[in-house]
Amino acid sequence: MIVAEQKPLDEIKTMLEGCKKVLAVGCGTCVTVCFAGGRREVGILSASLRMSTDLDGEAIAVEETTVQRQCEEEYIAPLEADLEEYDAVLSLGCGVGVQSLARQFPGKRILPALNTKFMGFPSEHGVWEERCQGCGNCVLHITGGVCPVSRCPKQLFNGPCGGSQDGICEVDPGTECAWHTICTNQLELGLFEEMMKVQPAKDWSTSRDGGHRRIVREDIRLPEIEKA
Amino acid sequence: MTTEAKEFEPEVVAFCCRHCAYSAADLAGGGRMTYPCAIKIVEMPCTGRANVLEILHAMENGADGVAVAGCLPGTCHYIKGNTHARQRVDHVSELLTKIGLEEMRVRMIHISAAMGAQFVAEVTNFVETIKDLGPSPLSRDTGNARVAPGSEHAGSKP
């Protein structure tokens, strides 16, 4: 899932300066699961903003709603009906949600209440760890199910560096060395010899190096006539 | 005609677990012990049910303080409900500071069903703390309440 966390309250208040009435919009998907932007978090942030701005003497009326998915037009389109009465929309979606709202409602100020952090998983309740950077060219089949792109700070592709000590990364004592885990996993799978095969250099053009990315599926794309 | 200032009578919401604090309050009543009428008890199946949003809504609706009263550590009927409640109360304390209110306006209390006298002592102490802090700047007495009496909470769209 996409993992995010809320921006500091003061930063959000600064963004909202000059606003009298704001709509806080949550998202019922990834950011609900990571407790950053679901219905409850929208309620907590909205109540905090109402109280805080009231105490500052410049009360902002913050109203609340949560859609199933902010990143899809069909879920956010119904918001348009009430949007005129708000000075701004405060999105508790990920960066994709914020941009979807901005695209859907040009002319309306759409403000981000979250910092989108990474694609990851909850390793325990309340702890999330990065697992994917969306490099566009997955190598997990030859790395024992452990991603060296997202889990090795140096993004190495040829084994552990000298900073790997007893399976721990030198960058953070709380982080396993990705390459130590890769080697351990491959040994357990009986596939260690596979790692001796020379791999071609990774093609980073599928990652951010290739610029803005886009996927087009002609097999499911609607014909122009149907779009109209 | 005297013009004595009216003494501040706080409004304190106490979310009480039915297995401990709520029964302790009952025991105190049965034993003819008195505790401040400022305390407004809300019975809960477990303090694990008390979430951050409810505590904030109580503050937003004009409460001068919120107490969450659960079982003694290690004795929760649902294993860890009171532990989770304490974590949330600590979180709300931090939130209140960021919002601009005093962190001492929210407090976690641990009590057992047999501790009627201790319940009285704990809530009396909390009410005294709130009296020392004075009224919440968001309370209705100050005219700053953002929510009309009777409404559940502000601003939620259907």
C-alpha cells in the first residue's frame, strides 16, 4: 500500500491562512489502512484545526467527508456539487489523491495534509517499512524475494557492501542488510548458485530516470467515441 | 447587593470502563461518598473503546477536562484495552499542546471495581487540577463554543 503520514498541524494551518471555510477530504483506501487519512483521521485533524484556529482568534469552519478512493474520478466527481462554498479543499489522500482532486476541480485550491512516504507494509501494528520504489523492472525472482532497490540504501546489485555487520546495515542499526537477507534466503531456497550468474546492468530507464511514466493498455482503453 | 464572582464550576467528562471505574463510582455512591458534580460519567464496555476523536470532540464541545478511567494495569477484561487507552490519552495530551490547550486537561486513571474511595480521590484531584487551570477557552461559559448544544459534533458531512 501507499504509506503516508500527516503534516505538522502548524504547517497545515499556515497553508490555510486566509481561508474561512474548508472541506477536509479523506480517502478510504491506502491512507485509511495506514491510519493517516481515513474517516477517523479526517475527524481528528478537522477537530484539531477548528479548535486551534478558534483559539488563534481566526476560526476556520472545517467540514469533513471521506471518499472511497481519491485517485479515481468516479469517486471524487460527486464532491463538485458542494465545492463552491469552500475556500479550499484539504486533501488527506496521498499525492495521487491530491493531484486527482486538483485535476478534477481546476480553479479550486487543493492543499495536501499528508506527506506521502513510500510503498510499504506494516511490519507490526504502528510500524511501516518501505518495500517498493516502483523501479519498473522487478528483480525479486533473482533476489530471494528481497528488493535491493528499496531496502539497500546504496541500491547495490552485487552483494553486501563493507558496512554490512552481522546482517545489520551500517546506515541504521534497526535495519537488516538487504543483501545479507538476500543471500540467506537464496541459500535456504537452494538457489545460491543462481546468484553467480552474471546479470546485465539494470535498465533504470523504467524507473524515474526515464522521466514521467505512463502505462497505456490498448486492450482495455475505451475507444475515442465512447470517451465522448 | 454583593457582586461576588461566580466560582468556576468545571465540566469534566469521565469515560469509565463498566468493569472497574464505573462500578467503583457505583460503590462510592452506595457508600454515601461524594465526588464533585463536575464529573459527567460516560459508561464504556472498556476504555479500549475510547478513541482520540471522542476525547477531542468532548473538548471541542466545551468540556474543561476529560478523564479516561480504566482497569488497573494488567487486569483489563479484554487483555489490553486499558493499555491502548493510555497510549491514546498520551497522544491526545500531545495533540492538545499543538492545538493550544493545556496537556493536563486530559488524564488516564487506573482503578478497580473495589476502589470506590480511590475513585473519589482520583476524580476529585483531577477536578482540582482543572479548577487550577481555569475554564477551557473553548467552553460555552467563555462564549467560544463552536458547536451548538445537542449537536453531535461540528462539521461532519453525511
